Amino acid sequence: MRITRRRALGLLAAPALIGPAAGAEDWPSRPIRFVVPYPPGGPTDILGRVAAQRAGALLPQPVVVENRAGAGGSIGAEAVARAAPDGATFLVNASAHVIVPQMIRVPFDAMADFAPVTQIASVPLILIVTPSLPVRSVAELLAYARANPGRLAYASSSNGGAPHLAGEMFKLLAGVDLQHIPYRGSGQALPDLVAGNVQLMFDSAASSADLVREGRLRPLAVTTEARIPAFPDLPTIAEAGVPGYAISTWYGIWAPARTPEAITTRLQRAVAEGLAAPEAAERLAALGAIPVAESPERFGAFLRSEWTRYAALVRDAKIKAD
């Protein structure tokens, strides 16, 4: 399921709907907790905080963010899966939510133990390298990697996230040998990339855009099918020499299973209205993020499609957790 900019903006341009959904008149009666299963500073944390701040300004209770990192996002996700379905606790996660369980055993069912709320945004990935690496294009990177098999290491924000799969897809389609070094979030990986301890990374534009603009990291290409407005001069990896390459990441909100539909609907409406505010739209645009904020039903259908797609990729590329 593709979310176009026009469709996303159409969803957010709908009339304000923050009035209580049927059966949710008394919700929320206490602060709401957004659990981010990664350390602060990464793209999931950044977008989760934008959504929390904007939704909290429209609801009668604040929305606070709690970081519970570890195990590729599984620790925080399990905490939400086991939480009471009373509208007090929600999960904010990336596409890793439907990827990690394809690779490792997790202590929850990623589909059955959660109720979809909304997709926050879709965010392109950028192929970035440390400035000390003597390459300035995808073609030069491929030549260097082939001349130095196994000597280049790419960082990822976690095992099983879209940045990890982006690297494995690159290895498969380009025929290069790269080492994978997983971190506990982009916030921990990026300093090592800047320092040259790892050489490249496929990272969300939401977390690396500022370092790219400051010249502390060198961008080579974007991972999407088309170029992106935030970096219009960057080619896609496909047009830069790896035909058929395309992948991106996305971020969403889930509730524990059996959370009343009236609550998930009201939270989705608050997120949609909050992200439509000019200051929020500007913040997302600066991060290269395309707001979505679709209904719980549409998000659920999207999740089922993504589950099937990533299951096939993990199987076909023989991707393993490192």
C-alpha cells in the first residue's frame, strides 16, 4: 500500500474530528504514555515526541514519552502488549514491528497482541557515509566495496529494522560484501559513523538530516523509488547503479489488543489534527517525513500488507539477526 503525498495531505486536511468518539467520553482521565522501544534521539523517538506533543495539546490529559530500549524494540513492545487495554499505554514503533518477528522469536504476537491506531508518517532512508571514506557516489562506493570485500561495515539502528533490511537488500542486489553492525538506536549509531568507526549507514532522513546539512556526514543516495523533496539533488539508489532497489521506513502507534475502538479512534483523530497544524507540518517536512495519520482500519490493512512483504524479503534474502 503506497501512501502518496496528495493522499496523506488529504487525510490531514479533513475537518477537525477531535470530539469524543462514541464510548470514549471519559477518556483520557489520566496522563497517556507513549512507549518508544529505542533510546532517545533516533527517528522513532523524534516522530513519537512530535505526535505526543501535538496530540497532547488537543486532549484533556498530557501525552508523555517513555523510552524502553532493547532487543530490537522487543522489550518496549512486550511492555505494551502486556499493559491493560484501558487507553493509558500505547506503543510508538517503526516498521521493525513487523520485521523483527520474521527474524527472531519475540515474546508477543506482533499482529494479534496489538490494536492499530495510526501510521504517523512515512520516512525515506538515506545512504550516508563517513566523510573519511573516499567515495562520493554510489558507483564509487560499489567499486571501493568490491576492491575491499568484507572491510566496510554498515551501521543500523537495530536488528530487523528497515535500515538493517536496506543494507541487506543493497548487498544482495549490488553483489557486495559488507559487515552489519547493529546499534541500540540511530542516536548511538550516528556518532560512530561521524567518527569513522563504521563506514556507512542506511538511516532515516528524520534522524540524519541535520548531520548531513552540517557536512558531518556525506549523503550518496535515497532508498525510495523517486527522489525526495528534502534532498532533491540526491539520486535514488536504483538510478545510481542498483536497479530494482527501493525501500523506506514508516512509524506508527499501537494500543494493547482489546483496547476499545472508541479510544483508538479518538487518539487517531487527535494525532491527525495535531500533525495538520502548520508548525507540525513544517517540522515533519524538515525531517523528510510525509505525514499519514490514517484511520485504525487503514493502518491495520497496511500492516497486514507489510507483514507479508517483509516475510518474503527476509526469506528470499536469507536475512539473519546479527
